[in-house]
Amino acid sequence: MLLEKKIHPSNQMLKVSPRHRRQSLQFLPECLVEISKNKNFNYKGQKLKSAYLIDLVHNLILKYYFKKENSFSLSALILKDKYGYLYNYYMDYLKETKVIELQKNYLKGSNSRVYKLNDNVLVSKINRFNNDDKVLIRKYITKHIQFELDKNNIINKKIKEKLIEDLFHVEIDYTRSIFFLDSLKNDDIDIYNRNKYSVETINQKNIFYHFDSYGRMHTNFTILKSFIRKNCLLIDGEETCEIDIKNSQPLFLSKLISDSDSRWIDKDEFELFKILVKNGSFYQYLMDNLNFSSKEEVKNLTYKVLFGQNRPNSKSDIKFIDLFPTIHNFIKIYKKEKKDYKILAHDLQKAESSLIYNQIINRIVNENRDIRVITVHDSLIVQRKWKDYVTNIFYDEIFKHFNKTTGKELDI
């Protein structure tokens, strides 16, 4: 989020920033279309900016599409810094018009106010708004970018600078992407909306990015459908390819288990698990033994077990236990000991990010800075001409990473 202190952009920051940006393409829900037609509107005797109101709602919708969670903790200090001393009027207007709802009130020393978007906003038509408010654009350039570089997470700052710079070298086949998305419109409106928005913003060089506290970099590209990433992106006008870690989260789970020296995991069961994740055949094994017809189904099952609450009546957990009972027990005990069921997801993501950014990309940058890299969590997108070169580095670093354990080898 934004900082209160004044930040002077560095040369590197300006080099990678969209400093020539004159507007920002934003979500505009149907309920705010009338507001958007005028520069200002009056509310409770105050003259308010339409651009500020739309920017606020846009950012909530964007977060919803990224996280799939309709719950937002909003700090009064941050709202005031971005929207001025009248920020409460914007919030009151959105509550009164039922655009947002208060879920949890402010509790000193505990939490900020927590809001949610009204469900009607998310299911309504989501239009576009070109927000050209100079104050918002300036704050984005001078504060957001520097904050993302300086925030404390596991990615080295120099790597961040390189990653941000490379984002602005990507082009997209807009016509082909939209044609593909139109075929999905009736399947899932959320997926359609977030992908269409990402395609539009990439096409306009309206790039956004965010480094979360668990080491992941979120961008316009991370929420794109696989087909678009693999078939519609160019870097400096050249064709691209994608290189990824197969069954990434189960693979990192295997290392976590090896490093923990857990005694309650059956040796034969774990050996099978390691072989499957090493060969990238874990999801296929689940498909074959649980009678699923698609990889997507078994991935969803796995994520529910790894990242969910592991309730006794969970169908996903019951199926997983049939194949890997003691590994499932490890997962439950790990979460219980940490007193947070989300901790396993966070720890696996941190491990994945550290390998991707601080080992693989760091080596690529040190060996050949001319290679431009776009990341999608556990995968890299590079120009096709660099495929063999980057693939060798990619798997060499993975091999080294999974063999520098506490004397135990994963033999990947």
C-alpha cells in the first residue's frame, strides 16, 4: 500500500515506470456509470471527485479477481493518503448506495475496517473507465512503484527492478485473445472479466504489478488463461515459450517433509510420493486412481487438501487419504502446530518464490541480462530463442535446490 512519507523516484524507478501514462484503464460497474459522466458529484454538502470514487471501487474489484476473496481490510491512513481528508465521504457514499458493505468494524490495535463488495456489483455488467486524474496518476508513479520495490519480502530488489522493466516489453495478440475469451463468456463471468481486463491493459501498456508478502509477483499476466499466455504473447516482437515446474506445490511439499524429518510418515508411501512429484506425474496418478477425467479436477482436489481446513467430511480429503494417509496426517499436524490452516500454503509459496526469483532468475540475470523474463508464479515466459538456454538453467537450479536438504536427497 502507499506510504505517507514523500518518495523521490530514482532513475531506475523512472526507467521502468509507465512515466508517460496519462490515464489508467479501470473497472466501472454498471451502478457507477452515471457518476462517471461528470468530473465531480455532490454528497452531504461536499464536492467529491468521480475519479476517486471509481478508482477506489476499481481496486477492490481488481483484488477480488486476483484473490477470489470478497473481503477487504481498508486502512483509514492509506485511504486518507490516497483520496484526501474527505475519504470518509467516499466510503459513506459507497455504503449508502450499497456498492460495498461493512463486514467488521475497526478495533484499535487489532484490525482495520473490513468491507465486501455487494454481490450485485460483481454479477452486473463491468464496464471500463479511462481514469485520467493527474493526482492519482502521479501518486501511482511516485509512490506505488517505489513501495513495491522497497517492501520487505523475499525477492531481491535488483531482481524486482529487472522483472518490472521486462513487463513493458511484452505485446499481446489482442484479436486472437478476445476471440478465445468470447468462447468462455458463458462459463464463468469472473474468469471472463478478469482475463478480458488483463488483455485490454496489456494491449494498452497499462501494466500493473504487486509483490505479496509470501514472495509472489502478481501482474496482468498471472491471471491470464494458459492458452493466451502460450499463444498470444510476444516479447520485443518475438515468439515466446513457457517453462514451468510440474506439480509445483506437491513437489515443494515433498521437500518440506524431507527437511522436517517426520517420523510419522510411512516410508514406502513417501517414496512413492517423491517419485511421482519428481517425474511430474503426480496429477496423472491421482487421475488414474481416483477416476477423475481432467487434470484440473485433481489439481483442485490437491489444493483443497494442501490449503484448506481438512475437515473430516471433506470429499477431497477423504479421497487424498485413500492414497496418501500419513502424508495427509503430516499436513493436518503441520497446520495444527502452527495454529493456522493457511500456513502451509504460505510456506510452500515462499519456498517456490525463493527458488524461482532468488535462484533461477538471479542466475539468468547474472549470466545474460539480455534475456527478458515474465513470471507466472512457478513458470517463466521467455523469447523462444532462449528456450534451451533458460531450460538448462531452470532444471539445473531445481536439481540443486531439491538436493541441498539435511543430507536427504529428493533425487530430482
